[in-house]
Amino acid sequence: MSDPGPCSPAAPPSVAPATTPSVPPATSATDASGRPVVPAQAAPARAGAVPKEPQLTRAQRAGLLLTLVLGSLTALPALTMDLYLPALPQVADALGTEAAQAQLTLTTCLLGLALGQIVVGPMSDQFGRRRPLLVGMACYVAASAACALASGVEMLTVFRLVQGLTGAAGIVIARAVVRDLFDGLAMARFFSTLMLISGAAPVLAPVLGGQLLRVTDWRGTFVALAAVGLVLTLVTARYLPETLAPADRHRGGLPTALRAMRGLLADRAFVGYLIAGSLGFAALFAYIAASPFVVQEIYGASPQTFSLLFMVNSIGLISLGQLNGKVLVGRCDLDRVLLVGLGITGAAAVALLLMTSGVFGEPGLIGVAAGLFVLMSGMGLVLPNANSQGLMRAGHAAGSASALLGTTPFLVGAVASPLVGIAGEHTAVPMAVVQVAALALATAGFVGMCRPWRRRG
């Protein structure tokens, strides 16, 4: 029996029972895929009794509905960013600004998503999950409408910051709810299932954004985001129960939250997962921020072609995420799977740097698109495992852990975003340099902190 590595959870994987009376029994157990299942109501035993089919149907529907609601909340930040991507060049032209200033509207949205999570996550540990979530979602709708009315790039930048701050409630509380309901391998599987839903946002959003530009201008994308936010707010209010019992809430306010975060940051392995997920996301966001200009301005593709390529890359991410959840979880050591994902994405980033630097001559759109596809696909092994492994070490403060795991990637991504446009609109080299540096640091931090070559006994 070998010595357990520092990344291994302290307890064997299991499904954590729901502890709050306000949560229906629907969330206290999981099926084979890690989705919550509602047990049928017990009835007096009778000889020859046959289970009633309607009860099983309701149970399956409850589990699926919870998955869809949490997946939609997790997808909201990606939708907020990606629906807008095909319109970035149009925003720069319409508001009379440079590409770097247009990309700054992405940066401020990322910054808002980061700061919002660090505030809302601990609040959800203190006040429960539902109230902060519903308030945040309602404010998100108002901020999206304000973006549609912005008269200049400065005003748009401010409203995008507010949109990020308020939209952060969805993703940070969704992760905390998952930690309330699941543990161990069940949580890893559920995160991969969420990726199937949340991954639909980057698949569909650029395509929808490109099609919206056929019938409206960039302002119409924010009207669409306001409508989506309103629908999601109503669905959440109706179908998402409270998952944190009053007895489990932290009453100490900000000092308690800060102590919980300090304890998490003292955990060597948690920091390793945090580094891997955050810098992996920075490489991903370098692609998100630069790709509209790389594909459309450098290679002359239309917004619709850009949307199609973005969709294909997102399908690659979803596919490897599902391979992770359905095949690898429970069969392979997740630290090693995470390391393989970092290796795949790092190799793709190096290839992109060589191509965009002209080492292989003029690669053309096909070569660059192939490198971006491999990089995006590899993220399906990096992001869900970094999140689930980190959260498994923080059952005592899921909201605070979710805030750290969510805030740090967005802060690092906000730094990476303007760097990709530092040399202007006519070269993709800065994008590739940012990706190589981020993934090299992610791998070094993960290996140094988590030591993934060690196995649990």
C-alpha cells in the first residue's frame, strides 16, 4: 500500500446526504451517473405490490430539473461573454474605439465576475443559497438592459462591470449547491454532467450572436441577455430549493469568511488545484478574447464562420468533459487525469506559438483552428477536475471555497485579456505567448503543490 498523496481527499468518496429539512429528499441520493434522484414515497408493504410508475417518473424529473437549473446557472457567465464575441469588431467601429478598448469590456466583465464571487460566495454561507442568488439574478437583468442603452465605450465598460458583479451569483452559488449535495466521485461526475449543459453556452452563444447580428446590432445581444436572465431568475425562484440548513450557516459575517479562506489557502493541495484551474482558465480566456480578431481580422473570416469554429472547439471541450465524467472518474486517478489535460493543452499552446511566429511558414486558418481545437478540448480534462478536487477539500466552507475557485480564474483571465491585444489586431503571437506562459505555470504549480505521481493507499 503506497503513501497517500497530498491531493487525495481525507475521506473515501461517498454521496453526502442532504442535511437540511428545507431540501426535499430529491437531493439526498444519486444515480449511477451522479445525478440527484428523488426516492419514491414509501407505502405500506403489501404482498405483490407493484411500484407506481408515476412516482418513478416524478423522481427522474426532479433530478433532471435540478441538473438543468444548476447547469444553466453555471453557463450564464459563458453566455454573457460569448454571445457578445462576434459583435466585438462592430462595437469598436460603432463606438469609435480601438480593439484593445473593445476587449476591455470583456476584461471588466471578467473582473466583475471575479469580485462578485468573492462577495456572494461567503454571503451564501451566512444567509443560505437562495436569497443571494435571486437578488443577484434580478440585478443581472437590470445591468444587461443598461448595457444595451450605453452611449459610449466608457459607459458600456462600467455597465459590463456591474453585469459581471451581479451575474457572479449564479456560478458561485451553483458550485456551492453541488458541494452541499454531493461528495467524492459523485461530485466529480456531477461537475462533468454540468459541463455538458454549461458547455452548450459557448457552443450556442457565438452562433446565436452571429445570427443576431443579421437582424440587429450589438445592442440586441444585451437585450437577449436580459431576456435570458429574466427567464432563469423565474425558473430558479420556482424550482431550486434551499440546500444549506440554518444550523450549517456561518453567523460570523466577514471575519468568519476570511478565516475560512485563510484556512483554505493554507492547504497546499487546495492551492495546487486553484493554480491549475486559474491559469488553465487564463489560457482559455486568452483564446476567447483574441479569437474574434484572429479569425475575422487576420484571416478574414465572417462572423458566421467564426461562430462555427467556436462551436466546433466548444464541442471538443464538452466531449472530453463527458469522457472524464462517464469513463475516467472512478477508473483513473483524477490528479493524473488533470496532469494529462495540462499536457495536452500545453502542447497545443506551444504548437500555436510556433505557427503564429512563422516557424512553419504561413499556417493559414486551418492550422491555427486545429491548434485551438486541441487546446479547447484539453480543457475538458483540466477545469472540472481542478474544481471538484479542490471542493472535496473544503466541505466545511463550500461557499468560500467556491468563491476562491471562481474568483481567482476570472481575476487571472482579466489580466490575460488585454495582453492578447497588446500588439494590435494583426498578429496572433501575443495570444499564443499568454497561453504558453499560463499553462507552463499551471503545470508547475499543480505538480509542485499536489504531487500527482503519488497514489492513495
